[in-house]
Amino acid sequence: MTPSPATPLPPPKARRRLRESAALTQTQLATRVGVARQTVRAWESGRTTPRGRKREVYARLLKTLAEEDAARRAGRTPEREREREREKKRGLQRTPVPVAVTATAAATATDSPAPDARTKPDRTEETGPQREPESQPDPEPATKSPPEPAPAPVSTPTPTPVPAPVALTPAQAFDALYEFSAPALVRQTFLLTGRREQARESVERAFQTAWERWPEVARDRDPVGWVRATAYEYALSPWQRFRPRHRNQEPPPADPGDRTLLNTLLRLPPRHRRTLVLYDGVGLDLPETAAETEASTPTTANRLLRARETVAGRLPALADPQVLHRRLAELASNERLRAARPPTVRRAGERRTRFWTRAAIAFTAALIGTTALTVRTAPTHYEPPVSRGEAVRGVPPRVAPGALSDEELELRQKLRDQLQDGPERLSPKLE
């Protein structure tokens, strides 16, 4: 039996936008779907995906919110729609002009030549045939003027054919995305970390992850945002502090103002720093910043205000958001940050993927071999354990060897004197 396909859902950012456009909180939406608020937050951030009946209910609710949002944008509310339906039933609404007729009339009016102002309209067409007068004097022949030369025909320019868009291969599309956004992403990541090599490596790792999941990234509505979020997560990972490269200090910016601003940014908490860079540096609005940082809009606004207060307390000249945006752009542009070529990034990602794939295959083979060896050498039947020994009482202790008595010496001599072989040894006789 073939399982039914899962109900399609909009991207995580679109889910959050639809909820906020309907003025619903995560708690209210969770109550409608029948889940916890943390579950809705995970769905909107993309960490998890709903399944089963919850997915069906969530998809229907999002579809309803999308229809309400589209009607709200077009100025058509449900009440207005019901009023229009009532007017249609009463016959009070005007019959709209068909689009085809309107287009035909417009084309006819455009194609018909405009009448010359010097040419008088034919009165015969307006009032019908006129009666000629009974007698009119013949006009005198006038001097014939030379005929005017006919105007040269105006040549219509031939429209230049527009070439059809050429479909790009996945590698070409990836290279175009990398060349377009990689330099800016490296500068933005430098503002988060203050380290040039770490910023470059974070962006390259983000693009390598995007190449591994290229079908998903290519269909995303904002592929640059997808790569930016991945690069920021890698750059701000707490595991970076354990790397040997992190222990080596890089030279600070040459300009004292840039050095002070960078030190101020690095003193901010990572979440506040990321919010400030996204809002005042990249230029995202508040809902987009909240969605990318996986936080609510009020929390994001609070982080932004605290980050601005900290920067303004250290640098009062940057209290204006416009001045802060300009200074962040100057700080990122003054540094010489390089980015590798797209083919190099793709090949490095493919090599890393091949390495981990082979490592997984080798580990799986070793696990299978160990399991087979265990099955081969393991006992096939039950063997009862050997019981513990018990002490036996009443046995005389073992005597240590000592000097022989006279009787023992006589018996030993007698045994030595007798024959060592022969029938007498086999059947001894009694004395």
C-alpha cells in the first residue's frame, strides 16, 4: 500500500509572517493546533517539521491565514465579500466590461490613424446624400500646380528578438550565488567575530553546506539569508574557542576609531551582537531579524535597544542609527577580506563529503564485522557455572617429610632386595 504524500507547508519564515500578519501569538496558534508553544516555535524556526494529523491541521490553518492576508492586502475583507455577494444576488452590481472587448477596442483606437486637422469630414456620411443645385456656373480652369511628391514610406524598425533565458546548471547557479554574496557575508561575519580567517572559513563552510543541500537552497525564497544564517551559527559556535587558531590573536584594525568600535562590538553578548549586525548592519527589518535569530519580535527589539545603548555609552557619536549603520559599513569595508573561488569551495565541500561518507562506510563495516565475530564465537548452549568450593573438615593435616623409623628402613631395604621384574612381581607370594 503506497503511503499518501505529506501535505505541503510554506517555508518557516513564511509561517512566522502569516502568524504575525494575523496578529496571533505563538501561544494562540499552539492552542488552535493543539500543541505546545515550544513546538510552534520549533516549526517556525525550521528545527522540526510537523507530521501526521498535526501537520494537516497546521497546513489548513496556514492556508486560512494566507487567504485572509491576501484579502487584507487587496482591500477585500470577509465582510466586504459577503456584501458583494448580496449585491450580486439583488442585481445591483454593474456588469463589468469583458477584458477581451476592452483590449480589442483599445487596439482598434491605437491602430486607426488620427484624422488630419486640415481634412474636412465628408458631410455625405453624416447627413446623407445632398441635392445638387439646378444651375451652377462652370468654374474657370485654374492653373495646375505641380504635383507634390509622395512622402517616402516610413520604415518600421524590426524588433530585436529577445533571447530566451538560458537554464543554468546547479554548479553555475551556485557559483553565481557565491560570487554575488560571499564578499559581503565575509565582511558581516567579521563584525561578529573580529577574526578575518574565522569569518572567511565560516562563510566557506556555510556555502559548502548549501552545496550539499543545494535542491533545498535553490528553492528557498531567500538563499542568501539561508547561507547567512548558517555562517553566523558556525561563526558564533561556542566550540570555536577550543580551536588552536582561536588562541592566536590577530592584528587589530589600523584606525583607532575602527579598533574601538570593533572592541565595543566584541564586548556585546553574541545574541545582541548578531541582532545589531542584522538590523543596523545588513538592514533587515525587525520581523526578519527575529525570524533569523529564532526569537520573538519583542525579544529582538529589546536586544537591539540594549545593544544600541551599550554602543552609544562607549561611543556617543554613534547614538544615531544612521551614523551607526554607516560606521559599521566602513569598518567592514576597510579590512582586506578575501574569499576563495567558487570551484575551490565546491571541491572542498565534495572532498569533505566523500571523506565522511567513507568514514561512515568503514565504521559500519567494522561494526558489522565485530557483530559477526561475536555471533561466531559466542556459546550456543547454556553452561551452568561451576559452584564455589567448600572446606572439608575431619581430614588429618598433611605431615611434612622427616627421618624414617626402623620399620620403614627395614621395609625399604626389603623392597630393594626383591626382584624388579618377573612373574614374582606379578603374583606375590605370602610368606
